[in-house]
Amino acid sequence: MINETAFKQKTIFSFEVFPPKKTMPIDTIFSTLDELKGLQPDFISVTFGAGGSENCNNSVEIAKHIKDVCGVESVIHMPALNMTKNDAQYVLEQFQQAGIDNILALRGDKVEGKEPANEFLHASDLISFIKDFDSKRTDGKQFKIFGACYPELHPQSKDVFEDIDYLKKKVDAGASHLLSQLFFDNDQFYRFLERCQIKGINVPVEAGIMPATNKKSIERMVSMTNAVLPKKFTDMMERYGDHPDAIRDAGIAYAIDQIVDLVTHGVSGIHLYTMNNPLVARKIYEATKSLFDVSPLILRA
């Protein structure tokens, strides 16, 4: 179980990975995890298929490998929009049996060609369901629940005020740690933290950083997240986007610059979207690791 008290005394550094494609053996992710564990992350999160409980097995196996073989805490994603309550009950039982202690509770996205179950309309509904599940456990344990947040407005929210209201509901329901969606403008993140503090959201908020190492993948992610693109970033993509080696190096440098600024300003943590690329993760880790050894002077929510 992740120790939240310890996290209040240090800057958190964590990774995210995703399961291999269905056509690839699950073992292909294990070599990546072996490399990532050497970078000493506080935890590694693993994404989860959006289709329902039938997509549970690979993510559970990977999360269990992270914890039992790599010796690193794992956080497993749980998107519930396409789950019934029976599905969610089954998934939580699978997590419990596998010894997984940490869940990122998500509403999740619609799946093309599949109607949502509409039993969990918001992530806060799922969080409440998990807390109810915990209340009936006989093993004396409870899940630690993470929530997601959007520094630059959830695509389906009408404004930042509605967005922060929904985030407060997640925290009030039981989310004790937040992971942010990617962003490329740190000022947007700092303004978001101010809104959290005004609203009374006082749990750790990790900044989600995705190195811009591939032009097409970044364009796709930006179209889904409403991320603001500073001129410095768009100039970089325009200049190097069609040159794979150059955009990789420039994207890594940009991510490092973001992290230095964020840690300097006392951010609670950095959650690095690795895209299953341990080389990129290592370069960023080696350039910033000493920053995480310095006790934070400011602890921002």
C-alpha cells in the first residue's frame, strides 16, 4: 500500500504504462518494466481496457508483476462507464485476490459500437462503490483510491467551475491522491492548483508529463484533452516534428524543462507518461533525479 504520509514529505515520481496490443504477448511489457524499476519510481500505474470486465486480466497480471516481481507499488486504472455494478464487483474481487491495493478510479471513455452501461455516470459514483466494497471486506484492508484531474478543463465540462466541482466530489467521495492529464504549459497547471486550494481540495496532485517524442501521437492526445500549446511548444513541433530523432530529443528536453520548473515550485509529484518507452524515461530520470532528493520547501496541493 502506498504510504500517503511519506508522500507529504517528498516529491513523488511515478510512471504510467499500458498493456501490449491484443496481438502481442503480455511478456513484451515485462522487459520495459524491468528497466523502469531501476529508475526507482514511487509507483507505476497501468491502464485498463475500456470495454468492461473482460479486459481485466492483462492489466491485473501486469499490476501484479509490477508489485511482486519489480518490487514497486502498482496502481491499476479502473474505467467504469462501460461496466455494470456486477462487472465492477467482479473487477474489484480480481484486484483483491491479486493483492492489488491501489486503484485509479475513472469514469472512462465511450467505446465505439458499445452502449455505456450508465450505472457509473461519474468517477465519484465509482469511488463511492469502491468504498462500499471496502466496508464489506473481511481481510482488514482497503483500496487506496486515486482520481484523475484536468488542469485545462475536462473536454465535457462547460467551464472550470463545473470541472472543479466534480473534482471536489471525487475527493469527498474518497479519492486521496490525484493524477493530472498531460499539459505543456506549466502556468495552466499552477492556476489549476490555485482553484483546487480555493475549493478545499488538499490531497496530493501529481503533474502529468508526456514527452512530445512523436508528432502524430501528441496531436492525437492534444485533440482529446484540450491541452493549451505554448508558442515555444508549437515552434518545436513545427521545426522538428518530421524528424524522428530530433523531435525525440527536443521533446525530452521540453519535458525536462517542465519538470525542473514544477519541482522548483513545490509540485506534489511528477507522473510521467512513458508510452512504454524506457529509453525516454531513463533520459528524463537521469536529468532530474537529484531534484527529487531535495526536500520540498513548498508543498502544493
